[in-house]
Amino acid sequence: MARVLISLAQFDLGELLRTALAVDCEELDEADVELRLPAGDEPQSSAQSAALMPPPATAAGKGDSQARKNLCRCSRRNREKAEIGRTVRAGTALKYIPKAPILESVAEMVSLPVTSCGYQGMNEGKQRMGEVYTVEELRRLGYVEIEWDGVTPQVVVDDRTKKFMIVMSGQPVDPSYQECQERVAEKFLKVREVADFLPEELDHCRASNSAALNHSVFHSQGTPRPLNLCNGRRTELLQELCDDADVRRMAHFADASFKTWSPEVYEEIRGKLEDLYEHDPSLSKPFPFSVYPCAAFNFGPQVCCKGHRDSSNYPPSWCAVQALGRFNPKRGGHLYIKELKIFMQFPAGSTILLPSALLTHGNTPVQEGEVRLSFTQFCPGSLIRWVDNDFQTQKNLAKRLSKKKFAERMELKETRWEKGLEKICTLDRLQKKYEELKEGKGADPGSNPSATEGEGPLVA
């Protein structure tokens, strides 16, 4: 359950991330850029196949000059990122961190279903997979609807500890970003056609008539060690998506959101995955400037996931979900959370961060003729466990360590989730962190200490 609070006027973290990745694509020349107006509020209701996305109209405005300046600055930053990483701009963060959450939940983070080892959520099993709910059904069940414009960031917190449970990170308001997500949707639909999915791939335990594929670095039950996922002839199609400038732009926005809102968990994952890649250079993450090791593509054309938990994901981490397509978010495509009894509007192009291993989540169906797809990044908990086990299974670790040393390692299981929970921020803690960064008392854990902040977005 959750109770709704009044949203404050300054509850807008938009400038944190609007400019941050508004034009964050690969190296482009400013002369190649066109500024386009965003699509209207109402989706196209064509009865034609959802395989084609309508192109938005183009228009020139007085924002062109600023957009081009942003693009030039972003092009320079892209080169710098490869060397110094993403730098949180504390001064900008402090301007937009909200004073209060939009929701407080009586469900407590510490009581959510985590395995005894702390690396995964509890496996609910296929037999406990939820159903698909419409907006009307959720209302009848007493779920609270959260209206959201998909841009203004909002947060849901644990009522007792005030720790973040869900971050509705939003999206840049730059008109080019909305067109970016529409192009990504078009590319997803084209891959769907070429992939030629089998009937059993379209209807599965988590969704109906919507094939989904994971890509890049993965490890869980059934894999002997971390590996690059192989999807047969479709692997090349997925890699083409990951190499696409528009897809990367959205992926990097999600990464910036994760780092902004949960810097300590982000740094833990970044450090351990860097150790993993150094130990095994054959592993290749999907995006160069994203900490996430694995991505999931839901090809629709009307993605409607049943209620489920992604139990194999790392519990303290957040899964970054991004909605795509052309649909009316007031009528469908909502994200619902069973444990909190809430469902939130989830407009196309927007990003939501949630601990998907712990919270049962799904989405409502969109209207006939509409298009809804989704794109997700996540971190399997077994990757973190593999690193903690000195790049081997627990069974092999037991053979190589003395009984005393192995017993000490196993004792860490008892407090791993609690220690992970300690890294999750509250609004007060996040504000204090950025205040210290601004005053020079702290350092961004993911950046080069020699880098300067300068003017611009929260995440360079």
C-alpha cells in the first residue's frame, strides 16, 4: 500500500537529465541535425498494422541554435567520457533534488523477498506468474493511480526508512529526444519482422504476442560462468540495435539516471564489473557508457507483461525500464506494482528505475491500433557473486580456501542484503552527498578526480 503526498512545485529534476543526454548520441556534425517538434498528446489510431511508426513533423524554431550548441558540447563530452567517465555535477543536482517524495509506501525494503545469499530475489516460479490487468481492473482492486507526464521526476520511498523504492526518472524535454524514441521503436519493429519469431516465442510465461530477447553479459542458474549471450542468427540483429546511435542515447540516459539517484550502488556495480571485464576481456557489455551488463528488448507490437519479479537480478540494483512507441499513457501502458498497490502512467520515451528482483511488476494493455514496446537494462546478481567468489563457483571456492576462510566468506551472506540496503539513498542523504561534492569535501566515485565540472548538465 502507499499514500499519496502533494507534489511540490520544485519537484522537477528535469534539468538534471534533460540537458544531460538530450543530444547524447554518437559523434555527429551539427549541420546534420534537424530540430523536430514532439508528437501530440493523442496517439495515432490507425487501423493499419503497428509495424510502421508515423514520422513526426519537422519545424525550425528559435531553439535550433541552442540545440546545435548542445550537440557540439555533447560531441566533445562523448570523447571525454571514454577517458574520464561520467561526472555528476553536484551544483546542478542540488537545484533540482525534490524536498519530498510523491509516494510513501508502508511496504518496507528490508522485508522484500531476497535469497539468503543476498545476490538474488526469491524465485517465485512460473506457476506464480501474475495475470494481465486492465486499468479498470486495477481500480476495482483498489490500486492507486499515479498520474505522470513522463518528464518530471518523481520518487516512491519506504515510509519508515525513507529509502528510494522506485524512481520515475523521466526523460529530456528536448523535442529531438521524443523523435529519438520513435525511431528506436521503428527499429525494434523492423527487427521483429526480420527476426521471424516462432509462435512459442511470442507467447511465453511473462507476456503474450510479444517476443523478448536478452543480449550481452549474463550469468545465472544454467550457465557455468559469465558469458556473452548467443541468440543465434538474431545476435547480429541485437548488436546492430546496441550500436545504433538512438538506442545508445536512450541507454546512456538510463545509466545517467541510475548514477544520479543511486550513486553508491552504481559505484559498487561499476567497480565489480570492471574487475570482471579485466579478468575476462571476452565479455562485452551492450553499451560503452552504461554500467549495465545486460539488456532486454521487448519487440511487441503491444507489449503487455504479466505481473512478475526478475528474481535473478541483483537486489540492491535498479532495473532501468524505458517505454517506446505511440500510445495514450492515460488509457494503457501503465506500470503496476503489486506490493505497493499502485499503477503509474508510463509515457513513451520515459524511464523508470525499480528493484525488479524484489517488486512484482507488470503493465496494462494499450488500445487497439497503438504501439507499445519496451527496452530494459539490468544486472544479474550472479555476476556480482562470481566476482566475490574470486571468479569461480562457490563449489570451487570451497576447494581452494581453508575451511576457516571459506566459513568467513559464508558468514557474509547473513548481512549482504542489509549492507546492500545501506547503499540505497534517501532524499536527505542524496542532497547531503551533492552538497559535499559541491564544497569539495567528496569526490564522484565514478569519475576521474582531475576532471573539472564546468557548466552544463548533471552528468557529463
